[in-house]
Amino acid sequence: MEVGLDALLYRAVDKALSDTQTPLRPTKGHLEGNELKSLRVAPAQSLRGTLDSLRMASEPAEGLVVLSLADSAFDQVIFPGLSALTLGRASGGHALLSLSGDMQADQAGKLLERIAYYLERPILLA
């Protein structure tokens, strides 16, 4: 089964939050015009479970909003008042991974580093 970047990014963020003991829950981000929607995703133990949970997500939720901008015209978006992790559109085989919100710089750096680690090794997300 082909797995989209959205699911891999969400799974990488979920695992990285756990690894770094960051007390946030990831939520599914969805852009509707100029508004960012944050949806609750049921916890899953596998990539297949994550795919199902992402597909079923429909209830509003608070947490770290995870959003892939790979299919958009944006490299980065920031929504004041929200904690968001975004992966920008790819250019030359690279994309910008960014985090906005209320988090200490050292904790944010560790989290971004761990997310990048997983994205560079997608087999660990299975």
C-alpha cells in the first residue's frame, strides 16, 4: 500500500513527541482557505492504525497541529496562538521542517531533530 507524506509526517511527530517526552498530543492539521483546522486523531500502535485514525479524524482538538505543505505553494505557515509543526513543499530534494508555538528553544530543537531522524528513515515508522 502506498503511504502518503501526511501519514509519515504525523507518525514521525507522534513518535518524536514520545521519545523526547514532550507533553503534547499531535493533531491532524487541515487548511480550509486561510483557516487551520485541528482534528483529534485516535492513538495507534502501527502505521496502518495511524492511516485509519487519520482517515477517521473529524472532531476538533487542541495540541500540536501537524501539517504537510508538500502539495501547496507554501514553504512555511505560522498561525499566531497555535502550536504547529509544518513540512514545507519540497525543492531540490529538501523541505523546510518548522515548529511554531510556545516551546523552549532547546526542547524544540530536540523535537525537530528527532522528527527529521524518523523522516529520513521511514522504515522506523512502520
